[in-house]
Amino acid sequence: MSKNSVKIRKEDIAKAITKNYSDFKSVLFNELKIASSNRHRLLLILSGDNNERLAILNADIIITYIHFWLKKLPSERTKLRILYIFHDEFEDAVLRERIVKRLVKRYVKRKKLPVELEFAIYEASEKYLGTTYNVLVMDLINSLKPNDVGRLIGIVEQGGLVILQTPKWSDWHNRKNLFQLSLAVPQHPEPRKVFVKWFKAVTEDCEGVFIYDVDEDRPIKVSRAPRTHHPKKEIEIPKEERIFPEELYRLALTQDQVNAIKLLEEVVKKPRKRHMCVILIADRGRGKSCAIGIALAGIINELLKVKNKVRIAITAPQLTNVQALMNMAMKALEVMKLKFKAIYRGPNIIEIRGDRFSIEYWEPAVVPKLGVDIAVVDEAAGIPVPLLHKIRKSYQRSIYATTIHGYEGAGRGFSIRFLKRLKEDPHTELYVYEMEEPIRYAKDDPVERWQFRVLLLDAEPDELTSEDLKYIEEQKFEYLILDPEQLFTLENEQLLRSLFGIYVLAHYRNEPDDLGMMADAPHHSIRALRTPTGKIIAAIQLAEEGPIAFDYLDSLLRGGRIPGNIIPDRLLKHARLRDIGEGKGWRIVRIAVHPSVQGRGIGTYFLKKVEEEARARGYDWIGSGFGATGELLHFWIKNGYIPLHISPDRNPVSAEYTVLVLKPLNEKWSKIVDIVSREFRLKLIESLHDTYRDLEIEVAHQLLNTYVEVREGTKCEKPKLSPIQLDRLLSYYAGYMTYESCTDVMHILSKHYWISDPPCRPRLNEFQERLLILKVLQGLPWDVCADILRTKKSRLMDEMRTIALKFIEFYFGITKEDIDKYLGSIDLENYMKELYRGKRHGS
């Protein structure tokens, strides 16, 4: 049957709907009735390779659900919403979608039912974040992408049904799917088949899950809905000391949302300290973004009483993250009778604009520079903590919402690294509220429990005891080489949760796809440190990269691409040495230490163990890539890793430049790293005035100050200055000329200073080196330099003269006392003599 023709006969349907299936369906809907009364959802998996039969049964389940829904709560009904997601690039997926669409649409049209049936592809799935449906069908037959499961499951409300279509259950784990194939690299073309096994094992072990084998016409799992009852709480709107009107509060769906909106009233009050921050934290689906959207209308209404115009900036890791907030803000503005128009970028709202107010979306890195009245950060766990602090310091009022456990990120890490510092800051007025009540379904929902468990969304590190701390102090650890086939099993579930929980807290962004990559990427491996008591206190994820096949090499050197192989790819493109392609090593994808015991040398110990293993495997190098901060760079450099590359652009979410560092493991690669390091420093020096003019001084200083080793017998070269340039330098130091009249000379000398090995340059202290970078190489104004270095402009000008003297004494052998003797002594004869001497000696 071609994908363009779908002909389903009545006898096909009758044949598909067997007694076994009907009995199974009866049990499913009896349990769904119980789940619905408890404000819960259920999960149904239809498994099989007979596409036609699978689609018929799927359509029959949907039609049965429509009957179930029509009987359930007729007084509260509006429209039944059903969403079907599939991969339209596969002919079999299109066939299944067309059968379901034809059968269900025909039924709905004939009965004239209030049903909205929507079909969409996975590529567009992000737009459904924040929406609500009664039934979700996910076709997982062609691909099981963990992010899709994390993103979509939460859109189904209480009493709803999640339907997953999978290949034949008994054989699914032996097959390759689209997500797995995307993880393969040329050196390792066959992905592992681990994640599907894990997915199946956890699913079979969860309650509220039903699995039916369509091919064999038998149930695989029949479950019970949880019997815990959670009646919906009555909402109480504050009567006294309320700033926002009651009609605004009536948009709230839970008491938690009401409480959050009440807390957000603090934003319209005059801050008592330099900064006021309101933070809402919750698991996903608790309505924190919508609560902010509602409150913004009230905040705008109040601030317009005292301000001519109100500007609010909204940011998040992605534009799609803020759509629920924007949509709710528009509803709230309508309630407040504030006129506005929405401005779109494609299907997404980027601005809500009124005559005297605006709510504008901006990328995270831009927000600190906008000068708006209030900054709002949604899904703050997905944004690096240094950038969050930058946003906070830029505004008197700021609002943050973050997910504790969920698809968007890890709020526990946010709590440890951001919230803790705010609580300790005497200049910050802080309000925090944790929302617990789900919007779409009740607590203990079995589908949410399954989703959290299968994707490790609520993974947490082990609790450490005094005994554990004693072993950590003594550095008594077991170095674990973990096999994903063994790790992703129910027997080792706690070990996996402990390990992944450390990743979650140590990194600002963790997605379900990261878990799938750990399981199935064939070139990735996992290592951990465990105490004798069995506690995981550190974890590393490694990716084997290189060597690059000869037929890829010329392509890469001419701008081509290769999957994976990030370090060889970037180094070949920028360092241009063909020998780089011959090397093989480990890229450290992530290294994470338990947050309770960071700063105790565990990371350094762990790196040494990994390096020992890498050498034993005969690898040439070990390296890493990361968003560069002063703290991170310091960690890698102190452990012997050499910076070899920095990205030409900042990451739009993290606002950081990406740096690659590498440690050679043999003599040949020591030579390669030496050459590439010198070329890299030269490139950076020559680019600081342009591409990297905004590079943070802590990062620039460390990048320029890192050397592989000082070569023996290094000949120190003298910087090339003409006699007139040298005389101007002397005149500048003596006070007869300004710095601005001598910038060219200071630039030549500064570049020479940073290019030279340490024995071949004068001794400058760290403050003086930073001043050279900021003022001379980056060309920043004196006032900006003074602000960055937290000192007075006059001190910087004095220090620059001191640096000039050190250059004069070291490079030209002219002492401070002799400067006046040399100053102004140039005439045509000795100019030509000096010029001739310089050419003869190459200086």
C-alpha cells in the first residue's frame, strides 16, 4: 500500500478488534475511570510491526476515549483536544498517521463531536510546550529521542491518556532508530542499543502503564491506576493588603499560582536594598511561567501610575520557553483592559507592545545591556550562573522562574550555585516561593512518575555521611570503569541515578538526550569515583575522538564537517597541521564532583586516574571544551591542560566563548601542542583589538599566560623599534608626551612581551599584565579599564608609565637615570646609522 492511498475496509477493522483486545481495552478504561476520579493520567503502549493493525487499534482507542470523555463531565466540557506526533520522513509512519487520521476524523465528522484533532511532526514539537491536551499519541517506531518524551508527556491533563506506538516489544531493543544513528561517528558507525532496553525495563516496572502486543494479539502488561485521591483544592484569593485586582487573580488555576502572584506584588513596591529578586521554583507543569505572565499585567498597571513608560525584558534559553508566559500575559492584559499588539517571529511571540509599555524577548547574553525596568528570566536553570548574576547586578528588580526537575534543566544546581549566593548577599532583597501543586494533574500521577524515572529527571546525588567524608579526606576511592550495558539496568538503577544526579547539579544544562547519548553513543564511555561505602562522589563522561580518515582530512581543512570529533575538527581547521588528524584521544565531555565536596582536590585526582588509563590505551592526547570562565580555565590549566583554541563567537545562551584545552600524552604530541599553543597565543594577541575585544580579562590573561614549556637555548629577540619610535617612548615615560601619542610603540612592545617566553621579557605583576591586555591590546578607554580593574584612572596612567620604564630597561638597556641622556639625541646621521645597524642585526 502506497503512502498516498489509505483504504481500510470494515472487515479489516473487525478483524483487528479481537476479543483479547476488547477485554484489554475494557480493563484499561475501567482503570482510566479510577485515574480520572483521582485527577491522574495513564500510559498505553501499542507495540507491533503490523502497521495497519496498529493504526486501526490506535484509532479505536482514541474513538473509545472520545466516548469515555463525553460521559465523564458533560457540564465542564469545552473541546476534546488530541495531538498525534510522528516522523513524516518515513513512509510507514505516514501510513500509520493517515489511517488514524482517516478513521478518527470520519467518526468525529459523522457524529459532529466537539473534538480538535491535530497532527504534527516532531521537529515542531517545541511549540506545544505549555499547551494542554486530553490525548497524546507519540509514534516512537522510527525514533526514540529522549528530549521528545521529556518535552511532550507533560502536556496531557488529568483523566488523559498518553499513547506510545513502538516496534514489536520483544524485539525493539535489537533495532536501530533515528536517534541512535545520529550518535554514530565514522570511527564507530554502529551505535549501542542500550537506551531502549532501559526504557522497556523501567516501563514494565511502573504502575499506571498498559502494554499491548498488536502482532500477537495479547497484553504484555496490565496495570492498576494508583488509588491515592487528591481532590482539587478550592482557591482562596487574598482579600486584604492586595495590590492587584481580584479579576487578575481569577486567572490562576491553583492556590500555588495565587500565592506566587501575591509574592510578585513585591516587585511594584520600592526596593529596600540595591537589588530585589523574586524567585519561583517548581517541578515542570506547576504553572510558574503563567503566574509570572499574570503578575506582569498587574505590575505594568501599577508602575504606569508613576512612570511614563514601562519596559520588561523576558529571556530564557530558547524563545519557545517563554511562549506560555507571553500568552498568559496577553490574557491578563486583556483583563486589565490594557491595549496591546503582539509581534511575532514565525509562530512565536517576541514582543507585546502597548502605547506606554512593552514585554520584550531577548537572548540571555543581551539582557544585561538593555536598561529595562524589570528583567524576567524563565527556565533560569538553563542559563549559566555567571550570566544570571550579571543580569541580577544590572537591574534593581528581577524575576526568576526555574524547573527543579524537568526537560528544561536542573533547578537544584540553580539553587546551589545561584540562590545560595543571593541569600548571602547583603545588598539583595530576596523573595523565594516553591510551587508544588501540578496544574494539569494531581500529585503522584503515575505517568509523571514514569517519565521522571525513565529519563532520570529527578536524579539526585548520594547523601554523604561523616564516614564518607573521612574516606574523601583520605582520598580512598574506587575508580569505576562503567559498562553502559550493565549501568542502564534496574539492578544498577540507584548507581545510575547517583551518577547522573551529580551531572545534573554540576552543569547548568542537562537534557534527556544527554542520558540517551551516555547509553547509546558508541564512542562515549563513563567513569566514576566511589567511596568504600558505595557513594558516588565524581563522574566523567568521555568521548573517543580521532584518528581522522585520510578521505576526510582534505575536506576538513577546506571547511568540511565530520560527526563527533570536536577537538580534531576544530584544531585541524584553525591550527592547520595535518598531523593533528593522525592523533587519537579522549575528549572529556563533562566532569562533575559531588557539590558537597568540591574544592578538595577530587577533580584533580580523578583527572590523573583518567590520564593513566588513556596512556595505557595508547592515546595521544586528552582534552576538553567548555564555556570559558576564569574559574574553569584555572582548573584545567593547573592540571596541565593547554588552551589551543577559542571560538570566534560567544554562545548565545551562555554568553561565553568556548575554549578547547589539551594535554599531550607522548613526545610527538608534546611538539604538536607546543607549536599550536604558540600559534594560538599569536592569533589571540592579534585578535584582541577586534574579535575578542570584549573577552573577559580573567580569561584573556590566563590564555596568554599558559605555556607548554620554556625551550632550552631559547634566544631572546629584541623588539623592533625605529630610533624615532624609541625616542617617543622615552619622551612618554619622561612625561613630555601622553600615552595616546605613543600607543603604536606600546602596542609593538606589548605584543612582543606576550609572544616571548617568560625568561625573555621583563617582570610585570599580574595587575600590570591585565592593564596591558585591556588598554593596549583590547584598546579599551581608560574609564572602562578602571571600572574593570576596580581602581582609579590616575593609578592606571601611572602604572602604564611604570610598564614603559620596565620595557625601556629590559629591552633597550637604558636605565631610568640615563633616559634624559638619550632623549632627543636623534639627528639624520645617527638615525641612518641606527637604522643600518638594525637591518644588519635583524632588529
